[in-house]
Amino acid sequence: MDIKAFIRELLFSHDCVIVPGFGGFIGNFTPARLDQKTGVFYPPLKQISFNRNLSHNDGLLIGRISMVTGLNYADSRRMVEEFAGDIRAKLASGKQVVFDHIGTFTNNHENNIQFEPEAGINYYPGSFGLEPFQWNPQNGYDVRKKVAGRILKEPVRLNPGRKNLWRAAILVPVLALLIAVPFRTELFRSGVEATSLNPLVTAEFENNRIALEEAVKAEPPAELPVIDEFPPAPVETVQYSIITGSFKSEENALSHIRELKSDGYEPQMQKASNGFIRVTAMTCYSKEKAVQTRDSISGKFPGAWVTVVK
């Protein structure tokens, strides 16, 4: 089984992947940057470093192998232990161990493990498909000198036939009205029977109409409730914690906390799913600030790493 493939997969979604009995791979985030000398833009980068002191079992790698392969936890743990022992034996014999797309391991003259990350590998998912590119601004180009061309509009020409059609459409109703008005006047003058309308009913109808119009004017217009069709989406807050140590003994964790407090930090202690006690130096909302803090304390705490807290 290729355990290295599981390590590569976990490095995309985690900032620390530990191989029990061997060491831990740590993802170091670098934001996008511009090289002022060369004019090259570089996308955000997540480079991998190695810390041989992180050799305890946090359950991440073994749990992933057990879930994907269907093996029980004990068998998966035994496979990882054999894998770590084989790597240590090769390094002790002076051989070079290569983790494809991660880096190369060797032993130096002091018999310490040396790790060289593979160049050009980016484990930051947000930079997928992004490549460095060079930006060369045009010299002598001034946008203020840009002249917009004038758009010449041709005059609209009316069709003579259409003009006559409009005249006929206006004259026909006017002529019909002139013919109908004298005819209706003579009809009302021809006899008394033509004026048989009841004046009382007409007056009552007129009074009702006036009262109805006044009531409508007096009634205020109804206000429709304003419905927000697009309620604001909930904002998901993400925090970043700098973990400086993971201990099995609570006494060691408390000693580490006292050391951090003497340096001016406000550390916190939390229990991980694997039973170990993690000590957090600080927690913030900015990933860049968390990375800078980790880099500043890496000399005193070389095993520090950044993790996401949702």
C-alpha cells in the first residue's frame, strides 16, 4: 500500500500530517506577492517542511487509511509503524528516501534527518490552476490622451405614405363627430317623450357618486409591508490557532503553558481526539498574522504549526 499517497492527500486539507514514529509534515502558508525587481506575480503558496520531533500518533493518518481501505484501526496502525521503521532503516544505512511531490530525506554526518522539499509543489487548494506571471506596464501610455470618436447620427426620414395614413386616421373620427352631433340634437328636440328621465333619481345618483369620491379621498392609502427577498447570508467566522506543543502528560502541558506566559502569550489548553493535550499560544482571525506569529516563535518552538478553528 502506498502510504505516501495518503500523506499527499492529507497535506492539501491539513496544516500538519504526522507519521507516528517518524515525524510530522507541516504546511507553511505564504500569501500572494509581487517581486518588484522582476515584475513577477506569485500566487499564494503552501510549502512543506518537516519536524522529526512530531512523532506521536494524532490519529489523522491512521484514521484516514482505515476509512479508505476498510481495515480496522489496529491493522492500519501496524502498517504505518512498519512504514516508518522501513524509512528509518534506509536512512540509517545511508540511503536516500524520496517522497514523490513532497521532498527528499537523507541523514547528515551527525546522523540527523535532513529534509529537502520538492521545488514547484504548492499544497494550497486556493491556488489551483494559478501560475506565476510577469506584468510589464506599457511605457508612454497615458489614458488621459484617449479621444473618444463622435458618433454621427443620420436624420430620420419619414415615409410619405405613412404620413398620409396618419392624416386619414385623424380626419375620419372628426368627420364622424361633426355628422353625429346635429342628428342627436334634433332627436332630443323632436318631442317631450325624449326627456322622460327622472330628475330625482339622477340627483340621488349624483349625490351618491360625490359622497363615494370624498370617502375614497379621505381614506389613507394602504401601506404594503416591505419584504426583504434576500436576507443577509450568515457570515462564517474562521479562526487560526498557533499550536506550539502536543503532550500526553498534563504536567508537561502545564509546564509548557508557564513558559509561554513568561514570553507574554495567553496560552490555552485543549484535549485532542487522540487523547493528547494541545497547547495553543494564541488564536486570531487573520491567517497571515497567524503565519507570521508561527514564524517568529519557530526558533524557540520548532514544532509550532497553524490549524483552522471554525
